[in-house]
Amino acid sequence: MLEGKQIILTSDKPSSDLKAIDNRLASRFIAGLNVEIKVPDYKHRKDIIIHKSSREGMNLSEEVVDYLAKNVTNNVREIQGMLVNLSFRAIYNKKELTIDLVKDVINKLATEQTPITYDEIIEKVCMQYNVKVELLKTKTRKKEISLARQIAMFLGRKYTSLSLKTLGEHFNRDHSTVIHSCTSIENYLATDKKISEEINILEAIINER
């Protein structure tokens, strides 16, 4: 039932460029109040890094915070991705988050030459959940296979420029299934700590390739 409440949505594209949603919704977004969120300046980037690293239980020195704020400058998503990457590297390699480690990770990411492909994403997801790629294309509804398929679609939408239709065709599904899968994973990220951590690890692997 409609209750006259306001809805706030965020996007990394102008509402007029949202092609993968219903035209009626897009027109409503355009008719509403549109506010551009600027790229955070140096001070705000420092505050964001301190806040997010604290929530992740990361103990960053002032030197590391300063270096990150000066070199990770595009948007909040990039800052979040870098912190996840650093946390993964530190835990996986059992290393302290020193300034040298931070410089190494940033330099490595800066020299990456080609974006990851959807097939690579699917392969990494299947490795994480120990399932065969072929099973993701079947109609089975086993929880572990269904979850792996949904995560692959979610990451495919986030890290590739493929259309919803193309993302779905990899698994013999249509675009509506991709939308449903992405919504399901976003709900998991907000409510399921275990799955959220598993996706964070996958994103760190993707960003580090």
C-alpha cells in the first residue's frame, strides 16, 4: 500500500542514462529531485578511509591513511574496493598493512592492462564454491549452485559492461533473472555476514588479478 513516503536512490550514472530499467521508472527518476554527489576531496577521503577501515577492524597508520587519501581519488566505491583488497592481502599473505604493502597494491592495480571477462568471473566463483561451470547452466535449484549463479551474475554486472540479456544468456536465463539475482545478492550483502565476506574475497581476487 502506498504511504506517501519518499524513496532515495543512488546511481553512478545520470537518471537519463539508465537503460536497463523500465521506462516508466526512469521517467519518474528524471521528474524527481536529482542531486549530483561530487567526488570527495582529500579531507573527506581521509574521513571515509578512517571510518570504513575502523568498521572492518583494520588498524591503519596515519601515513597509510594519508597515502591512500592522496592516491585513491575517484569515488567511495574505489576506496571501499581498495580497503577490501588490502585487508584480503594482509590476511591471506599474513602481512602487516605497511606503507610499502599499500604502495605495492596501488601500483599493481594501476598497471592492470585489461578488464576481467565474464568467463573469468564465472570461473573464479565456481572455484570459490567448488562447483562446475556446466552446473550453473542447468535448471537445478540446489542452494550452493543457485547462489554461485547469482553471485556470478551480480559480479558480472558490476565488473563488465555486458547487457542484462547477455549476462543471462551465459546461464540460459533471461534479463529478469539477472535483475532478481542482483537484488538477492544485494540483500545478502546487507543481511548475511558469511556470504558478504565470501563476496568481498571474490572482489579482492578480481581486483588483484
